[in-house]
Amino acid sequence: MNDAYFTREGPGCFRPTDLVGGGWDPNEQHIAPVIGLIAHTIEVDRDSRGRNELQLTRLSCDILGTLPLEAVDVEITALRPGRTIELVEARVSHAGRDAVIARAWLSHTYDTSTIAGTTLTSIVPPHEVSEWDFGSAWPGGFVSSLEVRRTSATPGRATAWMRTDVPLIAGEQVSATAAALALVDAANGIAARVSSDEVLFPNLDLTAHLVRAPEGEWTGVDTTVTFGPEGAGLTQSILHDVSGPIGAVAQTLTVRPR
């Protein structure tokens, strides 16, 4: 058993452990921890430039292809530097081939606590939900590393809580935001409409919007999966921590009957 999802081998080089093994193919990287790695490297770059007052409010990842369980390089570029907002790009590549291109908006923090609020409702807290054997539905090291508590689900609809005691990167402190974003891609499998034995439905992208940084070890998803009639699909989730909603995630699906 490994003690982290990734180990750092250089300034922008990271090697996955077996715990990054994917649900569609255990010999390929699950994109969830890769997305967490992207968020972490964006925040490390931000801090290295002395822009700690900027918060990550959106991360949009386009998935260009699969990644083997081999070292990857992550390159960060500030496309639109600024005092109050920045647009940052991250590229994850393997052997010179881009596999994920992500763009993130970073925005300045302000005190808006007196007007904060939402009409979104909280979901049942994790201590009131039974543990679910996620590994009975999906293979791979990443799924096996998670503790998942799921409410009674119907095809394409579920609420669930996830946490892991596996560090994202060996020996590195990671923010609560990056740690949460390393889990949320699992929503597509937690609320599957049909068995993966019958239909392939991998996501081509993932976009997360955050209204505040998460708190605590649990990340909750209130998820709906929709399949269209011609091979397209959409997974939508409201993200939660134990204090309530923190944002939303959308994943574009390619739906392919076997």
C-alpha cells in the first residue's frame, strides 16, 4: 500500500502510485487525483508569485486523452495576470503529449460575510449515512482508497459523501480546496445511470465553481446524471462540506453502448 497518490520527482514532475489507478482501466490514471494535482500546482504557483490573497473560484479541465501510471509533467502559465483577478492555465503532459488542459480563475478575497447566503439546501450529514462499497461497482486503486457514504440511489441520482486518508502528494501540505477537487470527479460513478458493463460513459471534461473554500475532511455531492438520445450526457453535482453547499461541478459525458 502506498502512502500518497503522487510523489514529486522535480519542480513540475509527479509520479502516480498504484492508488491513482482508474475505474475504466486500473492501468491508467483516474482523472480525479490528477485534477487535485492541477489545483495544488496552481495554488503553489500563485503563492510563489506572492498572490496568496487570490482564491481559486473556478477550475475547468478538458481531458484530451488517457494517462498511463507513469510520471507526468505539469506546466503553469498566468494567461491574464492582475491585481484582483487572474486567469491561469495548467497543462498536464506525459512523454511530451498533453493529456489535460485546465484553466482557473483566481479572484481577490473580500469580506462579504454579511450578505452571504444561498437557496440551495444542505444534504444529510455524513454521520447519518451508511458506508457504501464503492469498490463493488468500480475497480482501480483510486476507488479502493476512498471511504464513500451514499444515500439510497436511483439510476442517475444520488447524494454521497467522500473522504480519504491518502495524501495527495507525499510530504507536501495541500489546501482543503485541492484535496476536495481531487475527489469530485468520482461523482459520475457514484450516481451512474446504468452499469459500466453495459455502457461506457467517461467524462470529457470537468468544471468546478466554488463560492468558498471547503472545510473538514468530507466532500459531499448531490448528483444528477442525464443521458441524451444520441450519445451525449451530463453529470451535474452541487458540492457540499458539513457546513453546507460550497459550489457546483459539471462533467460532459460521451455515452457509448458496448
